[in-house]
Amino acid sequence: SYQNRFAKSTKGASFAGSSNYGLVLLAASLVLDGFTSSNQRLFTGEFKPTTHQMMLQMNMWSLLFLFPILLVTGQGVEGMMYLLPRRQLQLDVMMFSLCSAMGQNFIFYTITGPGPLVCTTITTTRKFFTILASVLLFPGNSLNSKQWLSVAIVFVGLFIELQDKYSAQKAKETQKKSK
């Protein structure tokens, strides 16, 4: 079964190797966020899609790429066979899917509304707070002094960004009032 394979694959795993792998994935995620942001700005500027048009296109492309992989690897069939006899798990997957769709609405609204840069800022901030919550809620996940310094730097950066946006908004309001 899937659980047995997972348990076997993690036996004797090196935490240093998985930590480095995690750092590579995190760096790749942040780089791709920046790459995606600039392309989304160009795309939304040229084609002006609605929130739901963009969401549909993204999900259709995801399906186009992932469905053949699920068929070739057999994981799609294996997953369905695991899911079919488990009614509660089916309900859990449906609830997760609904929550995911609602979350996508907010993400794509942010991209087509305020813009991709705001979406990237929100996404990066969310990732940061997820890591911070993991450390605070689960005592086994701890940070060393350099990591806490990084947390402080992120908070200072977020504070400066919010302060800049607030100052710019105040300046615009002051200009409007003086006219």
C-alpha cells in the first residue's frame, strides 16, 4: 500500500539531505514566483482576462500536463482505487477541492485586480507565516539564531513595505485634497 511504501522510503533518510532539498525547493518556489509575476503582468495587460477566465485556463493547462503523467505512471488509477472504497476520504477530498477552488478565486482575483506583484507579496508572506506558525505550534520545529535573524529581517521588510504603501496612499490623498 501507499502508506507502507512511504514508511519504507523514509527509513534512515538523512535530515541534512532533505533539509538541503527543502532549501532548493524553497528557492525555486521564490524564483518561480518572481518569474510568474512578471509574465502575469504582461499577460493580464495584453489580454485582460477576468478572474474566472484566468482560473479556468490555468486549471485546463494543469490538467493537460498532469493527466498524461497520471496515466503513464499509473498513479491516477492507483489513487482512484484507494479512494473508491473510502467514503469519508472522498468527502475529505471534495472538501479540500472546494477550499482549494475558493482559495484560487482569491489568488486569481488578486492577480487580475491589484496585480501580480501584490499576489507575489501575499504568497511570499503566507509562506513565511506558515513556516513561523510551524515553529511556534510544533516544539520539535525549532530555529537557530541565524534563522531567527532571518525571521526578523522578513518582518522588518514587511513593515517597511507596508509603511511605504501607507505613505504613498497618504501622499495621494493629500494631493487630492490640495487640488
